Amino acid sequence: MDSDLVKEILRKGSFAVVVKPKARQNAIVKFDDARNVFIVEIKVEAKNNKANIELIKFITKQLKHKVEIVKGFTSKKKILKIV
């Protein structure tokens, strides 16, 4: 992930993502300017909280900071907060 983008996310403290489960690999695909969200593909299915857990692990690794979901636990659109 681009270091300037990481700095901006860390400065704001929270950000929105739209999760696309059952992808080939975990990846931040793009930033959707119209919706102001990151499109994130996650390789696991969205059952039994698996996609949420994988999303947290993946984003934490990318940002090198712990994150948590604060809104949208059962939705594709989620709000993540840096903790």
C-alpha cells in the first residue's frame, strides 16, 4: 500500500471499505472516489464471520496497525477504525 495513503488513513483514524469475498487472493483493488471507499477482495467466503476476520488480518498487515470493524458487520460496506 502506498505510504502516503497509509499516512492519510492513519491521520483520519477510520475509513470505509466494500468487501468482495471469495476472490483469488486478498487485495486492495482500488479506491472508489464516488463512494469514498476502498474496494477490497478477500479470498474467504462471507460465512460464519470468516470474511470479517480475514479482512481485519489483511488490513492490519497492510497498515501495520490494528484495525477493528465499527459498522457493517453483516454488510459488504464496512467502516474500519484504527485502534
